[in-house]
Amino acid sequence: MATGGDTEAAFTCRPGCGACCTAPSISSPLPGLPQGKGAGVRCPHLTADGLCAIYHSPERPAVCASLRPSPEMCGGSRADALAYLEWLEAATRPAPSDR
């Protein structure tokens, strides 16, 4: 999914994973989803082989561009990555009174 960059040179995406394109919510608009994407929803731009179809597009949301693979986030499997990203999603969700 990712190419280039210092962090990515040290740790690259697991082929076919796509956890980072499924678990997190995206509140900004993206092509085909003007209201963003809900947590746990597979991004429509995630290809069958687990790559981002809009990776090099200026329409790629900033939140996606800022999310970089790391051993902590990706763990040892796709299941580990999903669990970590679901935890991160819950930990950063605004409190009901903040909405």
C-alpha cells in the first residue's frame, strides 16, 4: 500500500492486509464518499490485493497520508493490526458531550 518515506523504508505494509483502510473512520470527504467513511467499513478504494487505488491522488485524505505502518500498529498479523486500529479509533473518538 505504501511507497517511499523514512518510516516506510524501515517498516513496510503487510501484503494484502488493508487493516488501515478498514478499521479507522475517515471524517473528511474522499472520492465516492462525500461524508467520509465509518469505522470498520472497508474503503472503496482498497483494491482486491490490499493496495490503495488513490494512494498518489491529491484526493487521498490527509488522515490516510499521515498514517504510516509501524511494528506497533501492524503487529504480527492482519488481526493484530485491526485490533490495534480499532483500539486507537475508540481511544480517539470524541466523548458524546463533545459532538
